[in-house]
Amino acid sequence: MPLALIFAFAASLGVHALALFGTDIDLSTTPAPPVITAELQPLPRPKPPAEPPAKPEHKAAPKAKAVRPHGAPPASASPVLSTPESPVAVPPSASSAGEPAETPGQSAAPVAPAAPKPEAAPAESRLPARGMIRYRIDRGDRGFAVGVSTHDWAFADGAYRITAVTETSGLAALFKPLRIELESRGRLTAEGLQPERFMIRRDGSETNEKAQFDWAQMQLRIGNGAAQPLSRGAQDLLSFHYQLGFLPHPEAGKTLPIATGKKYENYRLESLGDEEIEIPAGKFRTLHLRAPGDNTTELWLAYDYLLLPVKIRHLDRDGDSFVQVATEIRLSKESSKE
């Protein structure tokens, strides 16, 4: 490779490195989604069961045996339930119609409506307690490696910590050494990740590119700026990659409020459908998502790996692209509950 071309490439990498490794990803923004209000109405009272007619008195008549109609099950038999594999347990005394089994001599009491099945399982059951994904970073789709990136996460006692360390490698490291660290800390909730602090370090030094989430006051502070209103479900630049797996229907696309360390806006994700890809870590059935804009970001989430991102592509307005492909995935065997 001619020396002039090497220097030109190194300069280009320096220009795009922040977009790929840092916070300059410019996803298209959309206005906040309309507010939908709903009025809850009480359910109509269930009709009380009809009382059985009183039996006529017979002085000398002997007691008649109860005759069971042909083919009818005995009155004391309980219905057999086929319980599907589901995180929602079915009470053993409930019938398929949602009514409790009656006991002899006792009338049925009104039954409250069953609680609806939750859209997603609690976060603690969705991911292992620890994990790591190592990526190779290529310029373009031809496998010309320019860097490596390692994502690590740990969940314990209802809290999480995710880090991403990215460095240039090969010729890129020779002419443009670069190391960027991203860190996201927060809580695990039934809706997934709830970030509390996001920060970026460059070459070991902390920068002003950070975000503080105050969920009690519903406020967000970017860098040293003034506090601004915080939206429910907001994520940071690192946590949103892993929050996608907690969304009820990621295949339908989504608008997410994301704090990048420099700004806080709504980012639109489009679904491009299912796609099978082959990368250094293997073959994967994936959901392909895209965040269009002047700079476009695409993600491939692996169905067989908890919808973790196994491929990420960044395309800038000039048509230059950088691609992260997973080369290694490690997941601990214990769940985050243990």
C-alpha cells in the first residue's frame, strides 16, 4: 500500500473513529409519539348463582339415590388442565373457564378477572449474570480489519454494569492509536435496563461526554448542562444495544429516547425483517434493525443468543462504512437471579 494512501486512510479513520466508537452517531430523530389516554371502566358485577329450588318434604318416602346421567362425569371429579410452558402459573384449582371448583354444600363465589399475561418476562430472567462479546471492526464489507471491541456485562442484586472497550489495531493502530471506553451503570427492572450513569473515557481519561439519569425526579443531565425532562424507557448510547432484547415486539420497530453523552433525542428504529448471516462467530438467525438518517446505523440481533447484537454497521453521509462483527461470544451458565 503506498505510503500516501496509508496516511490518507489513517486520517480518514481518525475522522470517523468518534462516529463508530464514540457518540457522534447521528440517527434520524422523530417527534415524540402522541400521548394515548385510556379511561378504565369497572367491570359489570357478575350475576349471583341461582338458588336451587327447595325440595318438597316427604314423610314416609324413602331416600332416593342420586342417578348420574349416562356419560356424565362424577360431580366430585376436577377438570384436567393442560398447562403450557409459560412464566404465568395457572392455579391448580382453576378450571379452563376461569372458575374455581366447587366444594360440596358450598355455592360458587364471584371470581375476579384473571390478570393479563405480561408482555415480557422480568429482566432478571432474560440474560445470564455475566457475558462478553468480542468484535472485529472492519472498514467496509471486505474484511479489512482496523480495530477490535469488547463488550462485557455483569448483573447482580438488581443492578447492571456494561462496558465497551474499543481500540484500533494493525496499520490503523500504527498511524492512529485510539482507545475509547464506554460504561453504563443502572438498575434491572421488569421493563429491562434503567440506566443511571453513562460515561466515556478516551485513552484512559474521563471526558465530559456523560449522562446522569435521575428517575426519582424524572430528570436527565448531559455533561455539565442543565437538567432536562427524562422520558420513561430512556437509554444511553451503550445500554440501548442490550435493551432491544427486552422490548415486547422489537420486530415492529421502535422509537427510543437515547442520551449519547452530547445530546438527548428520540431515535427511530426500523425493522428490516429476519436475516441469516455468517460471521466469524458462526451462522446466526437474526432480526435486522436500521436507524436511518444522515449517518445510518444497522444492527443484527441473534435470535438464538437472547437478541444480543452480533453485527453492527455504521454508514456515514459520505458513504464510508465501518462494520463490527462478533468473533467470540461467552455467556455464563448462571442466571442473573443467582
